[in-house]
Amino acid sequence: QAPLAESGGGSVQTGGSLRLSCAAALPVDFKTFCLAWFRQTPGSQREAVATIDQTGSARYRESVKGRFTISRDNAKNSVYLEMNNLKPEDAGTYYCTASNALYSGYCYTVGDQEPPPPGMYWGQGTPVSVSS
């Protein structure tokens, strides 16, 4: 089983909504991890869209504030990204990640270096397209 597995991507029109899910099978307790959603478009580096730490404190990239919501369910070992009012520039492949002090040496948060340092767990990605 992959450490992280995303689902929920798809194609929507501008203004539409999607809910991404990420199921985790990590080597230690899920609740110890900081979780993040990154996105990537061809030719660009991966950028952090939203992060949520062990306490549930969330941070967002400026361009998605007020439209995206990250949440976690520790009982289900899952993290979610609710995306509303989608714009064409939101399109890309979305990846969920997990980091913590034990395995990564850090807890990744929006605003930290991009691309992120090595050491995080990454999912395989789920594609999102937004048509105008």
C-alpha cells in the first residue's frame, strides 16, 4: 500500500467545485504528521497550496484563500482539500504530502521553501482541469 493515495480529481468548469481526498498509510501515527497539498503544472515547480499541522492549524497560498479549505480526519488517516470557485489557473496535478520532525526533520508549512527539501512522503497525484 502506498504511503499516500490521492483521489477526487477531475474536470470542472470555471466556478465549479471539487473535493480531493488523500488516504494515508504511514509508518507511524498519522496525527503526528503535518500535511500539505501541492500542485504542479507542466514546466513549473510544485507549489504548496494549503497545509495543516498536527493541531489542525491551516495555512493557504494567497491565491486560494477564501476558496480552498484543507481539513484532516485523524480517525480515518485522511486529509482533504475542498476547492470552490475554481479558476483555470487552479488546474494542475495535485499531490498530498506528509512530513514530521522524526521522518522529515521538519513540519512543512505554506511559506516554507519551494521546492520543499527532501524527506516528505508524496502521493502519486490526481489531475484537476478547469475549463473557462
